[in-house]
Amino acid sequence: MSKIPVISEHIEITPGVCGGKPRIAGHRIRVQDIVIWHEGTGLSPDEIVDHYPSISLADVYAALAYYHDHQDEIRQEIAEGEASVREIQAQTPSILQEKLKNRNDTKNSIPPR
């Protein structure tokens, strides 16, 4: 009896593609994306496929299986991504917030009549 490498049919890691992170084979959808959609937003595997019909249900379940086999690694990648977002947000002011601040400053600088 031979073994069939099911996960490797669905998950691949390619240096230079998606930062070398595990992803759905032939796609740029990372395992961590599937985990965030499933655990973070509560989407079921069927709902993920409905939103991304170019992947199969088997791809989603393979990504979740890969995650459970490499949970610490994937959690670390998610945490690093969230930290990068926070850092970029701290360095890049919101244009909307700047406009609102300027509007409020202008309103407060006009002397009352």
C-alpha cells in the first residue's frame, strides 16, 4: 500500500512567492489567510470557497490541516503581520483623520461672534 501526500498536493512553499509562506498550490492565498478567515471572521470552509471559487474545499481543509500541524509557526506569522500593520499605521497618518483634525482646528480658531 502506498501513501498519498495529500497536503503536498494542496499546499506549497516557494521562496519568493508570498514571502515564502505556505500557500494554496497555484494561488497566492496563504495558509494564514485561510486561518484568519476561518477563525478570525468565522467563515466556514464552504463560505471561504464561495468567496474564493478558484480554490477547492479540499484546498481549504488542507490549509487548516497544515495549520494544525504547524500551529506555532502560523500563529507567529500572523502576529508578525499584525505587528507590521500596526507599525505602518503608526508611521502613516490617516488622511481622513488629518482632514478632520484640520477642520476641527479651523472651527476652534474662528472667534465666536
